Amino acid sequence: MAKRNRSEVDDYIARCPKEAQGDLAKIRAAIRAAVPRTIERTDYFQMPGYSYPGLTFYEGMFAWFSFKKPHVRLHVPPPVIQEHKKELAGYVTTKAIISFPIGKPAPASLVKKLVKAGLKAMKDKNEG
């Protein structure tokens, strides 16, 4: 396997506290597994974010992740939070953020589901 060049996302994770780095890496892996053709970038909100080729609305952005002590956070379009309220009942949420306590990583299956819903929401907006 070829060694990958260090990216700005790698740098972002490395700047976070050691106890959060593994959880951030797991969210990153789940996002990339859910939407393999995604473009990983940090130029939008200065945090790791994902855009999808061909989408123009919101520059194609549909998901982000971040660290804010004491949580690792997943950012998705607001309709996703509303649509998955029952599944998110045990987590702290805002209009567009789900917070997962450090050391209790976000379930990969939940992250994948939310990210796919985020992409669908942005595709719907793009077409609307």
C-alpha cells in the first residue's frame, strides 16, 4: 500500500488532544466509508469537511467533524438532526451538530447513516 501524504485533516487531528484523536479518526473513517467519492477539505469553516463532486449548493459541503472539549462533534445539515431525532435522543445536539463524549466514540453505523442523509439533503437542495 502506498503511503499517503499528510493532509490538512491529519494536521487538524494531530492538533487536538491525544484523548480525542482516536475518536476523530473513527468519525473520519466512517464518513469516508459512507461516501467514498467525497472530497476531504478544511477550507470551509477551518475544520475537516466533505464536499461531493457535482453539487453546487453550499459548495457541495454536506458533513464536517470537529473537536470542542469535551466532545467530538459531527456537523450535518439541520434537516438530518430533525429526521433522526429518536436515534439522537441520547446525544447532545444543536440545530446542526451532534456531540459525542470523548472516550465514547460515535457508532460508525450511526455516523454513516447521518452522513448519507446529509448528502441526500444537500442533493435535494441542489436540485430544488
